[in-house]
Amino acid sequence: MLRLQLLTWDVKDTLLRLRHPVGENYSAVARAHGIQVQPEALNNSFHQAYKAQSTQFPNYGLSKGLSSKQWWVEIVKQTFRLSGVHEDGVLAPIAERLYQEFSSAQTWVLFPDAVQTLRLCHERGIRMAIISNFDRRLEKILSLCNLRHHFEFVLTSEETGFAKPDQRIFQRALCISGVPPEQAAHVGDSYMNDYRAARAAGMHSFLLSRAERGNSWGPDVPEEHVLPSLTHLLSVIEKG
């Protein structure tokens, strides 16, 4: 059995997922402002805009003096520009509305296996925290989704200034908790940002892979470290 004192969690696509694809959210808000754009086009444009913005201004552009809200507003505007909408007068209110909507509980869905697993971890006395490449809205989202009470603290890349896979965000969690890395573990769905990054910081880690594709991650991920669902976590910990 692993002697874990601290369990840290990724959020998006680990505990929560978007209720609808990004393009559907963007299209619905655009319609409310009299603009018709197909969700598929917006989805493709969003991925282009997000990649370009993340490359030019990583971690919400903090090092360039941007706020995360400015960063997201520009992505929304660029998404619509790439989809053929160029009227700045309508792009600003659309961007503002979407920024607010993505911090509402209605936009997010809690994975059923997350509810049960968090409850069981809490019952076993395992301390828990969040480590996420998210912006300042995360605390509000977790509260609205009735999750915040499970965690001692929430570390976002915006707050700390370090984005996964930077080891420093994991080291910050260890420092706050006072737990040595060998008694801590991280759970997430990204091979690079979660699994490998946490292990590089000396922690145990588990890779969530709800898609039933077996261990396709390579020889550095033992089969017992891959979780087909979060309900497998405690049995793996107790075996380990």
C-alpha cells in the first residue's frame, strides 16, 4: 500500500469536462447577438487561435503583462475573425459573455466517477489539492460545481506563475502541504503535463485514460499507473 499523505488533482477532463464542445458554446452566444456561424467552423478556428495565443503568450501572457481575461478575450475575437466575423462592435460583447459563461456551473459537467472517488479519498483521510493549468476563475467553478470543499488548496498556473509541466508548480504544492514528494501522488489525463511532470518532481502519479485503448503511452508508464476510470484509483493505491 502506498503511504500517501497528499493527493493532487488535475481538473479539466479529469474531474470536470465541458458540457458542450467549444464551437457550440461560441455559436449559441453569437446567435444571441445576431451572428450566425456554424459550430464546426468555430471549433476549428478556436483550436487555431488557442494554439497561436498559447505559443506567443504562454500561461495567459503573464510575463507580457496581460491578464487572463485579456488573454481569453483575444482568443474569442480571433476565433470569430478566423470564422469570417470582423465587426469589433459585436465581438467585444460576445467575448465578455463567453468569459462569464465559462465560469458558470452550467458550462461544466462533473464526471460521475470523480464524485465517488473524492468522497472515498476524503473518508480515508487523504489530504487533497488541485494543480491545474487554469486561470483565476477555477476557484469559483469548483465552488459552483460543489467540489471546492474537498481540497485544502487550489494552485492554478495563473496564480503561481508556473504552468505544468514546470516542476515548480508541483514543488509549490509540496511546500504548502509540508508533504515529502515520495508521500504524494498526482492524478491527471495528460502524459506530459500530469504523469511525467509529477514524477519529475519526485511524486507518484497516475494517468487517467477513460478511452479504452490500453497502455499506449510507452514503456515508462507501467500498466498499473494507467486508470481506465477514477474508481480504480483507490484499489491501485491500496495495492501499491
